[in-house]
Amino acid sequence: MDSRFDPAFQPDDRLRDALADFVALVRHLRRDCPWDREQTHASTRSNLLEEAYEAADAIDREDWPDFSKELGDVLLHVVFHSVIAEGDGRFTLLDVVTQETEKLVRRHPHVFGDAAVSGTTEVLANWEAIKVAERAAQGASKPKGVLSGLPKALPALVRAQRTQEKVAGVGFDFPDADGAWAKVDEELGEYRAAATEQQRQAELGDVLFALVNHARLSGLDAEAALQATNDRFARRFGHVEARLEGQGRSPKDATLDEMDALWDEAKAEEKAGR
């Protein structure tokens, strides 16, 4: 069977059979396993998030064999939720795949239609504009806002960056990274001037949001940057703990100056590539 998108793509019969067997397996578990039978969309929501994070972690570690396994876990949840929904009469796995296929075709008119784009920025702008048109075509009595579909469960830095990307797609953005940095300076001043804890909390959020904006316009990923810093901190503090343990002590037994010296030692070893 030739693909209607890429005629050169010839589906491997083994892949087709493996996917069919996998779906059949999940259906079997849903029917005959007491635990699987009791699950709902809500009860496995956290599992779905956890598997997505584990897949992302494998990417960060560039552990491709583990990434392959984690993608399998994500696929399991896609199929499992679809099987649950089918049992409840809501939708099927075929609906999921068909809807996603149609959406991707619709939102890539520069690939499957006659639209012309100058680059990635215009592709993203078109994507957001098409989403707005889709909502209008669905006959919604009140048009949804640009940010209405952004999940609140996203990590805060990711949500901030996606928020900024979405509004940038409709033209609400700083002209460049320098303009965004001026906003960082402004927000830092307001944070320093805040008089109450409530004001400081609010202004801190504004500072972080402004920094994410500057990072985005500088081509950086704020979430990835902070995660890398978290990892670096944990690695260096682990060095501090290990060196103290070698002396028969723990951080609680050491002075701040001693721990600072060991921290600097860890930094020096990192720079030396050790």
C-alpha cells in the first residue's frame, strides 16, 4: 500500500502487524486484567505525564536505547486512553489517528497546499491563524482566545515560553531580544522596590516571565537552561557530600567556608573535563 503523502514510503508488514498486535494486547489487558479494567482517564493521568517526562529525560541524556523504551511507554498510554474512551463510547484510536492526520495536513498549507512561507516564523504564525479559523469553523458561540488551549499543568517555565510563542504568533511581541531585556530591567526594579511579601511574590513572577521572554528571543530554552543548572548544582553538591564522606563527615558537620571550597573544587574539575 502506497502512502498518499510519501509514495516512496512502503510500510513494513512487520510494523503493521506489530502495531495491530500491540493494540490487541492493550484491549486484552483492559478486558482481563483487574487493575487495567479499573483504570480511568483520571486515574492514569499522572502516569501519562510521568512517561512523557521520562521520555524527555532520555532525550536530555541522549540515551537513545532508553528513549526508544520510553516512547513505547508513551505509546502505551495513547493506546490505553483510546481503548478506555472507546469503551465509554467517546472516541476510538482510529479517530485519534485520523483527526491528527487531517489536522497536520490542514495546518501545513505550505506543504500540502499553495501557501508560500519565508521561514519558521511565518510557519508558526500561520499555524496559530489556522487554529483560530478552525475554532470559528466549528461554530463556537464565543471564539476561544489564543491561549485557551494551553495546559495549566505545564511546568511554569514551559508554560511561560509557550504563552509568549503563541501571542507572538499573532503579532504581540517585542521587536528583538534587546527590547525584552529592557523589560527585564524594568521588572527587576519593581521587584527590588516591592514592599510586601505579596508584592514581592507577584514581581518575582514578572521577573521570571520577562527573563523567559528574553531567552526565547535569544534562541534559548528557559526550561532546558534551568534544568541544566539544577543538574549542575546537584552534581557539584554531590561532589561536596562525597568529599566530606571521605573524611567521615556530612554537610551538617562542615562549615560554609569548607563547603564553598569543595564546591569550587568541583567547578574546577568540571572545567578540566574530569
